[in-house]
Amino acid sequence: MKKKTKVQIALLVILMIALVVVKYNMPKPIRWDKTYESKDKIPYGCSGLFSVLKDVFPTGTISINRYSYYRYFENKNSTGNAIIIITDKFSPDTTDRKALLDHVSSGNLLFIAANDLGEKMCNILNISLKFSGYGIYPFAKGNTPVNFTDTNLRHQAKFSAENTGYYVDSINTSTTEILASGPGGEPYFIKVRYGSGFVYLNLIPEVFTNYHFVYLKNDSFATTCLSYLPENSHVIWDEYYKPYSSVYQTPQRYILSTPALRAAYILLMISLLIYIVFTAKRKQRIVPVITQLRNTSLDFVETVGRLYFHQQNHRDIALKRFNYLTEWIRTNRGLNTAHINDEFYNALSARTGMEKDRLVLLFQTAAIISDRNSINEKTLVEFNSLIEEFYNNVKKI
């Protein structure tokens, strides 16, 4: 390798190393993703709130759930639980929604902080939401206060933002209590009785994030919202319904939770079932075995031969053999066998190739057998040899 080439490679390597070092030491850009996860220290993570949960629930316990609730509550029937779900949009599928609400109905608490709840969940809780047209922005200063309806709490916590996304538009006053609202009375925090338990719905999940909890000093509002839950609750912090938390969701559950994928999955299952049914039917159909037709002529001859052999009727066999022979002569050589004379022998010898004297012996032997009442086996064999000799000569022509 030339020296110049080595220098160029060395400079290229040094340049790449320098680029990696500079890239590594560059300040990382701030992530504004709304993850709401307990471990995230980014503006819209919830590490700040999660770190003080033990202070909010001094006599309670804290645990984290990373799985679907139908799976989490399987074979469990406990009370005293308070589930805290903080996410962007909370819209569980039918299985999880039933598991959660059944758990609440048995005397537990569900705290949901989300910008949107989903139509089905709203219908079950007998409430409706309305979009105000704005959302909470990172650097919003604004002048829209959200405060508690309880006069004993109004001086303790206050949250202001430019505007919020959704607010509660209608409620069932017999089962629902408004806990916090905006300046126009728009409910942003409500409490809904469901069975023997309660569902707390907060439509400002951003207030529980690091940016509002730590930077904007709205920690009192967030902790006061959570103070509606008993101090001795067994808190179940949700990490399953976070916007970016799909790692703990099984592929099949993700497919079934997405309408388009669910339709495709069902179509695939139906197609597979149809294929299995028709394929199994084709494979199970018994194909009849067609036995090759046997040539029974030989069997017939053998049977007839045994019959004559047991009866010892040699004369009858000899005459039948001779009758077949004369029929063959009439059919294949065109000779009249009614008149046996010298002219017949000459014509037959010419047309078969058999010597005249052998033909004479054949027909004379047949006449002798015809005149007798019976013959022995030796005579039959000799007569049959003459007939076979006749056919062998015919084959040679």
C-alpha cells in the first residue's frame, strides 16, 4: 500500500472518531413527547410525581402495573385498591374496560387523568365531553384558572393555562360530583359513583407531568387531586396505557385493539377455517379402488376341463374340439366341411400348409371317434395332437 493512501485512511479514521466524539458531547435536545411514564425526567414524564407518591399515601403501598387489567386482575378479588392512570387518551378495549369497571364496582377506586376518555367509557359513566378548541402548551402563560369547588381547598391549589382541550359537558347529578372547574364552570375534574366504588376523571393530565409539577410549581394542584384517594390505599400506578408503552402488549391483543387489524385478523381466521374444512374434506374422501378386470376365459376353460376330466367323457371332448376346428375352417378358409373328399383335402392343404396325408389322418380319426360310443385317454391325446399340429401349421403361413 502506498504511503499516500495510508495517510488518507488515517485522516479519514481520525475524522470519523472526532465526529463521533463531537456528536456524543453535543447537548441532547429536549424531548417534548408526552410519555407520562414514571421513569421519564423529560418535561412530559411523571418522574417528579411518582417520587412523591409515598408522601401522598404515607400509610399505603405503591406498585406498578405493566400489563392489561383483565390479566392483572385475573383470579384476584381484593379491595382497597386505587388505580392511577395518567395518559393522553384513555380508550381501553372491551375486555380491559370490563375488568377495570368490575374491579371498581366491587369497592375500589379508579383515578384517570387523560385529555380524552373515549365514547364508550363516557357512555358507561353517563357523561359527555366537549372540545374547547385549545390545548395546554409547554410555554402557555394564559389566564384560565382551574380551581377546586371545595372552598376549603381553593386557597391550596390553583392551576392556570391558556386553555384546556376537553371539559365535561354533561353529567348525571345523581351519581357524579364536580371537584374542579374553570372560570365558566366547565368541569375538569369529576367523581363518578360506579357500583360500590368511584371513578375520578381529570381532563388535565399535563398538570401531573414534570413541566407543570416541578417547573410551573403546580405540584399542590396535582397532589390535592390525588388526596381525594384514601391515604392507606394500595396504589396501582399504571404503565400499560402510556402513549408509548406497547412493549408489554401482546401482538394478538394489539391487533384486536385496532379496528382495521381486527377486521383483517377475523377475515384471515375465517379464510383459514374455510381452507381447513375444504382441504380436510378432500383429503378424507375415500377414493374407491377400481380392481382391474380379470380375464376369466382361462378360469372358464380350466373349470370346464376339470368337469370333463372328472366325468372321463373323452369322446365328447374330442368331438367338441373337432367341431371348433371345422367351424374355424369354414370361417377363416372359406371351405365347406359338409363334403369331405379329395378336392377338399387338396384345397385345405393349400390354404393351411399342412400335408394332405396328415389332414386325411385328422379327419379319419374324427370319423372313427364319432362312430364309437367312447374312447380312451390315449386316443384323445393323439387326436388333440393332430388338431394342435393343424393350428401350428396355420400360424406358419
